[in-house]
Amino acid sequence: MTITWPAALVPQRCVPALRNFALSGGRTLTGRQQRTFFDAGFWTVRYDGIVVKDRETANAYQATLARLRQGEDVNLPIPNLYPLDGVTTPGNGLTLRQAHTLRTTQLDMMSVEVTVTAGTYLCIDQWIYQVTDVTLAPAPGGTGRYIVDILPPLRLAYPEAKTVKPRILTLRCVLDDLKAGDLDYDRSGVAFPSLTFIEQAP
């Protein structure tokens, strides 16, 4: 069963990052390095300084950690510090203009007054994608068609009119190190454990 991350457990820092897009055979004596690049990769997410300060948060943390250590996955909320312009207005949003196949790296979307820029995050179901380039766009803040390049490739195939979430981000993950996360309380009875998660592919 997939865990829903408890809302009471708030990290002081959340750091998502794409990993493992290239392999290297090392560097030669002349300084040359051969690399093999892949398009798949995976996300890692570091939750630093999760605030455990009372009975509610302690119980929630320990129950969640026990389940993570048993190999259960979790829908992990990813705070979006810089949401796209227009996403907070009711009625605005993004949808897919056509069906998209598994592993495609380009999205064809219809925007209603949401401005999409390179570098921002988009979420479809429990999977996060980063926009690497915008190849077609309407006027800023306007309604129209967007074509954007993304990484990693789509984890699933999606139908036409599927909602793309630019504000509320969620990633399906598992715990990276099953030994991590022990509570170490200070004298005031507060602990700040940190956990690292890796994306759980469908």
C-alpha cells in the first residue's frame, strides 16, 4: 500500500534532483573522458530537518518510518517555491492537447492563462517532470498551445485532456537508505531527522 506523507511532518528543506543520466568509463592519461548518456534517469529527493516536536509528529514520523523501512512507497509532496504565473487563479491550468505515449520527452499542452518557462516543474499523477525547453508558446499570461521538452521521459502513457499540475507536486518514492532516519532528540525534546528518497518507477 502506498503511504500518504503526513501533513504534520514538515521538512525545513526539500531538495529534488535528477540523477544518473550518464555513465563514464573514467579519464585517460591524456585527459579525455568517454561518457554514455541516457534519457531515463531518476529523481532523488532530500528531506532535511523534518520537524519532530510533539506526540503527534513523533507518532506520525515513527509509524511512517517503520512502513518505509518495510519497503512501502510513499507519495511525497514536493514544495514548489516558485509556482508558475497564473496557477493560483481559479479556472486557470494546463491539460494535454492529445494522447501521449510512454517515454516521450515532449508535451503538447493547452494553457489557460498559465505561463510555462524552462526549468519549472510539472506533475502528472504522482510523477514530476522538469521543463528543459519551450519550443512553442502563446503570449505570456495568455491562453493557447505550449510545446515543451521535458526530462525524465513520461513514466506512463496519458490520454488527451489529462490534467497537468504545475503547482501541487507529488512524487512516488521509496526510502534510499533503510537504516537512515533514527530520531535523535535534543534537550528540549525536539528532533530534526533527514531522509533521502528515490523515485519508484511504475
